[in-house]
Amino acid sequence: MNMAALEARLTRLEDIDAIHQLKAHYFFCCDQKDPEGMRACFADGEVSIDYGSIGVFQDRDQLVAVFERLGCHAHIVDIHHGVNPQITILDDGHARGSWGLHFQQIDTLKKTVTQLAAYYEDEYRKIDGEWKISKTRCNVTSTLVTAITDGAANIIFAGRTLAN
């Protein structure tokens, strides 16, 4: 293998790892209720964010505002597990990916537990040497909401999606 091919292969692997780190950081910021960290995962300016019943957004600040309103409270405990990433580098500045999501939320005020499975369809752009999310769509595949009352779990909803 010649040096140019080896360098190209190494760059591709580094780019894939950087995208893995980006998405992991996004999930971490969501769980840590870090709106600024979450905002930094997305490209500045116009983006396409489709989170279904949560909303559709054309810039990252719109998403962050909803995140702060819905999720940044002490009584909301979230965990986002991103799994099975499939990343394709399209060229030096563009990539595409899909991720599975296992999400769980405990609401200590409402005494509910929500579990859902979903997958993300993402597009990424390399901006000033850093990968950013430029387009994302979250597709929910299953939802389970339970209420904890008198020490027992009662199913509120079980199915594909629950409208907000």
C-alpha cells in the first residue's frame, strides 16, 4: 500500500472516530443537562432537526430552547444510550450515519418511567476541522410509559409513539 492510500485510510478512520465522539458527547450533554455542550454538537446556522413529536427545528438554538424547557429540571433523570453506529464518510467534509437509541426517563414529580427505542439518521459536516451534526432525524420505534403508584408499575402506554 502506498503512503497516500495509507494516509487516506487513516484520515477516514480518524473522521469516523471523531463522529463517534461527537454523538457520544451529544448524548452525554443531554444526560448532564448541558445546553451549551449540546448546542456545540450542531453546525451553526441553518440545520435540519426532526425530533418528531418533540419538534422540527431549523437551527440549533430552537432545539436547545425546547431541551431547556422540557429536560433541564432536577426531577427529570434521563439516560441516552447510542448503539450500533453506522458511519459513512462521503468526502473530506461530509458524512452520513445512523444510530440506535435506547432512552430512559424517570420523572420524579409525575412518578413515571418512559423507555423508548429509536434510531437517528444523521448528516455531518466538517467545519474548521471539527465534525458537526448538520441534519438529524429521530425515528421512534417503540415506547413504554409506566406510572409508579403504591409501589406498583402500571402501564400508561405501550406502542410505537406517544404524542406530547
